[in-house]
Amino acid sequence: MISLSEELVQINEQGAAAVLATVVEVGPGIRVEPGAKCLVRDGKISGETIGDQRVIQAIVEESAARLRAEKSQLVSLNIPDAGAKLEVFFEVMPSHIAVPLVKIAKVLDFHVTVIDDRLLYANRERFPDADEVLVGDMAQMLKEMTITPSCYIVLITRGHAYDEPCLRVVLPSQAKYIGMIGSRRRIKACFQRFRDEDKISEELIERVYAPIGLDIATETPAEIAVSILSEVIKVRRGGSAPSLSGH
């Protein structure tokens, strides 16, 4: 089974909605640890660390209601077969790693520009803290930008059809950091296409931090955002913490 972190990456890539349920408090009669998690997508379990099938089933049922309401909420669940209750926080995630990423980047005093080709996602309501929110063809807009050695580029689009054109544009740029989200399988295939079809040099490919982020065992969108920005700081300051990419 792949990790919760990898599942979240896939959700971000595909623009899918999901619910991340985290056990907060457990009553007697249930052997589930507080902090255990369950990721529900399309009514099915995509990843979990709970173990108790009675609890998982109750979470799946409640997740459907949370998705319909589009509202994250702390819920008290009854587990009749166990004669017990537990408190679970349901976090509705409409694929939003970018949202905490922008918030945290602003806390760190970065000038943040968000680019997306969908107005539904690139708007001030979603990114009130960003310095700029631009809507349009992502690769073309990057091509028109002045990318300097003080630029840090994070590619977290919804799939390789969007990542790869952007990556082709920024690879030869002066950007100090280029990171791309994605599963190891998808990244490996992308890099091989660059070598075989585009004849892009190994030197340029090795610039890319992918999989993106530091290896800190992330499990939530906000934690993935922290992992990404920690890697950006590592590059900015010359740190030595291990990256998922092996850099």
C-alpha cells in the first residue's frame, strides 16, 4: 500500500476531492490510537493507519456527508458494534496543497505568484495572501516572465500534461530552485521522455527536486506544504537536510 503522503500527491495531481479523517479522541472499547488517519476518495479507502474496520466503515459513511456539505468538521462517531464513541476530525480536501503552500510562503516573507489556467482555482477568494494570482496558459506565462537567480519555482499542477510544458520552460532558466510534485513513477517517466524525445541534458534534469520536499513523513496537505517550503529554505540557505529527490 502506498503512503498517505503519496495518495495526497495523486489527489493533487488529478484535481480530485477527498476527505482526510483524523482520530482525535477514543473512548473505551476501541483499540485505535489518537492521530490515526483514514483517507477517503470516491467512497473508497485510499490509505489508512486505523486498522479497525468498524471505525473505518463509520468514517467512510460520515465522509460522504462531509463532502456533500463541503465543510471540515469535528464529529462524534458512534460505533454500535463496539459500544463506544470516538471523536474524528474530517478535513474536506478539494485538492488544495497550493493553499497552505501560499499561506506559509507568505509567513516566510516570499513574494508569491500563483499561476493556473482555471479561474475556479486561480482567484483571490482561494489565495487572499498571494501577491499575484494569474490565470492563463501556465507554460506560456512562465515563458513571458523574467526568471532570476532569486526565483523559486514550485510545480504542483494536476498532471504531467501540464507539468512537462512548464518544466521545459523553466529548466534552462536562472531559477535557484525548481521543484515538481508527483509520484516517483510519474517523475521517472517524465524525465525519460525528456532524455529520449527532447534530448534534454542530464545536467538540466538533475536541477529538478522531484519528488518534491524534504523527507519528513508528511500525511496532510499542510504538512506537504511545510515539506516543500523546508526544501526551498534548504536551497536558499545551503542546508543539508535529506530531500525526497535525493538531492
